[in-house]
Amino acid sequence: MSDKAAKLRVVQNVRPVVSAFTAAAGFMRGISIKRFSPKYRRREFAVLEQDQNSHAARCQIFREKGEGNVPTIILGGFVPDATETVEFQRTLLRQHGSIYYVNYSRIGFCQDMFTAQLSDLIEHLVRKGQKPLIMGVSFGCGLLVNYLRYADEWVHEGIRGIVMVSPVITTDDLIRPASQKRDGVRILESNLKKIVATDPANETDIARHIERSRRCFQALFNAGAENRTLGMRHIAIRKKINDVIEFTSARGGFERVAALRAFNFPVLANTLFHGPVLVLLAENESDILVPSSPTLKLFSEQTLYTRIFPTCRVKTVKSAIVGDGVAHASLIFHHEAYNAMLENWYDRLLYPRLLLAV
């Protein structure tokens, strides 16, 4: 038997085993992560009463039970879903409390509905005597910053702390001004610019531009997986991530971008949140965020970011492997680098007396 035939035989024999392990990993995740509805949903129902079409934009909330009494709410980016975004942080987060995942609708997005559902969830937890931490990733940080700007005082008091991973607060973080066209136009930047400029009533143009963006996100994810050994957990969630990219409707994708486009950059004269904040910037953040990004400028200068987050720490996440720089929101492929910083911050925030004793 030739070497080529032998290798093919090995692959054919191993493939069913890999599929079985992948299915088992997916099954275990399905058991742990379950749909959740807060006991108090008056705001959500109020939005539905005002606009029945907002039903299509409802977020799906999931819960994974943890051991402690400090839950974490996850707000993901454009993709993947929150339930896949922190796949490799789940064990760490569960040590402190349950995890609540907010997955955006695949067929629409409504800022009012998102705000209502998040407020209802926070109220549910506060009434249980739990002050949640909120972790936003990329686009999720923009949602969070915009939410905090208009949130009632009880919401601010009910949040224990905030984590922002690779924050994207405005479309200006991803699209340069017309006067700055040096070094060419990036693929993601070009796609987003076209989506932002599209007539909301032109379904044909929306579908065409979103399809290009779909391929762009697939390419970014595949690039992260290149030259890397993928474990069973990577393989188990890969299909879910690809499903989000493939099956999020053109309208759903367009409305997420439109929501980001509507955000105003925070006024530095006003404090957004007085509690503890951790900002994690990837070492290769500038591969996605443009050089003129106001968010990169904000978190590069302590005198600026402490105006809106007085108790804020900004850390750069770096890889220990030469040539494998940490990419934007790379929680999946560079989880060791992220988890070390997250674990340290959680411990300092939640168990300061224990650390002093040590």
C-alpha cells in the first residue's frame, strides 16, 4: 500500500471518531447552556406593545449555572453568538457565578428591545441579591457604552463591574474619514462603508453588501484558525460560528450595523460608569480598528478614559508565541493570554481580602 493510500485510510478511520467527539462536546454544551427568561419582563413587553414588529428582534437569553454568587452577562460582537464567544472562558467565569448569554436575533435588531431585555435581566438578578458583571466584546462594547449613557441610576448601582474586550464604540473605529485613504482600503472597512451608505429600503443592495461581509467574517475566522492545532472544543463550536455567519439574514446583519452607526461617541465630560472597568486591547488591534479610531485613542491615554471610567484599567493582551500576535477579540484562539488577565482581575475585584492575606 502506498503512503498516500495509507494516509487516506487513517483519515477515513479517524474521521468518525472526531465526529463522535465533536457531537459529544456539542451535546455537553447543550446540557449546560439553557434558554432563560427573567422573571420580570415588563420592559420587554412594553416595547412589544408599542411595536409588534420588534418581536423579530428579540434577543435570546441563555444561562449556564455557576458556583458563585457573582453572575456575568455576555454581550457578543457581530459574530459569533455570545454562547460561542467565551467558549474558552466558561470554566473561569462559572467559578464566580452563573453566565448569562445574550444572543442577538438572526433576523433583526432593535436597540429599544435590547435595552429592555438587558434591563429586565439586570433587575431579575438584583432582586435575587446578585450584582452582575457585564462583559462586552467588540460590537457588544458599543451596545454597552450606549446602554450605560441612558441607564437609570439603579442600573448603575446594580452592576458590579464591566469588562470590555476589543471595544468598538462607533463606526468611526472601523471606517476612516474620506480624507485618510493612505495604505489602501481594508476589505472589512470597504464592506461596512457600503452597508452604512445603503438605503434601508433597498433590500437588493442590503443583501449584496451583507453577503460580501459574510464572506469577510468567514475569512477572518479561518485566518485565525490557520497554522493552529484545533482541539475538540474548537471543532465543536466551529459549526455554530459558521451557522451564525451563514444564517443571519441580510436584514439582521444590516440592523446590527445600523445600530452601531447610530451610536454617538461618549462625551468625555460625563462619567459613564463609576464602578471598576477592565479594558483588554489585543496587540494587533490595529489590524481591524483603523488608525483614526477614536476608541483606540481614548484607551491609549489614561487622562482621557478616566474621565468616563474613573476606575478603569487598560491592558494589552499579548501572545507568548513569536509571530502569533493576538488579533481583535481573539478569545477563542488566544484564550490563555486573555484568561490570565481575566482571572487576575476577577480575583482582585471579588476577593481583595484574600489576596491581601496571601
